[in-house]
Amino acid sequence: MEKKVAFEVQKTARLIRRYMDSHALKNELDHLTGMHGWAIGYFYNHRDKDVFQRDFEKECNIRRSSATSILQCMEKNGLIVREGVPYDARLKKITLTPKALELQQLVCADFAALEAKLTGCLSEEELSCFYTVLEKIQKEVDLDAQTSGCLHP
């Protein structure tokens, strides 16, 4: 059977998601997912500026409805708060709670372990090639999505 790039990328993404959901993040809190870990890391790394839902959507390349669902769950679980900003009453910045800040070190350790696992079996040359190919694919898919509104089979 001939391999298909889209299928292999999706399969790899599922494996990574499953790995993250089953490690320390999952062991610490049943309701904390790998995506919540990514979000905590993103908000932590950008804590020096106001971050809004649209920034999170853009960073993760997700739709507004997906971001809303993720952030509502994180808010319900006491990981983030949304606060108004004085310069625009329509905007709500996203801030990590003390609970999320405590988990941040665990999140960071989990992602470092994942990164080591993913890159440990690759040479520098293979890793460089991987990133080059991945960037080309991302650019091509993004271009198709922008120009046609759908992906072509």
C-alpha cells in the first residue's frame, strides 16, 4: 500500500497527542490534556504582554470555536482567567492562574521529554531536512486553504 503524506502526518499527530495525554500532565490532573499543556506553555511564554483568544487561535492554527472550547474548559478548571483591558472594553486578555503557574514546570518537563523523544532518533541533517519539508507542506496547505477555501484531494 502506498503511503499518503496527509494520513501519515495525521497519524503522527494522534500519536503525539496520545503520548502527551498519557504522561505527567494526565497523571497530575485528569482533566488536563496535552492541548491544555500547549496552551499553558504559550500563555506562560507570552506572560509579559496581553494575550487574547485571537492570538491563541493564530498560534495554534485553530478555529475560533475550537479555541473557545479549549479556553472555556481551562477557565472552568481554574487554569486561566479572562480579564478586561483598560484600552478596549471588547477585549479580554487571558492570564494563567496560580494553579496553572504551578503546573507550568510539569508541562515544560513533559514537552522537553517529548521533544527529546521525537528528535533523539534523528541526526542534525535529518532534523534539518524534516523541518524544511514540513515548512514546505505547511506553506502549500496554507496557500491552498487561503486561495480556495478547501483542501484538494
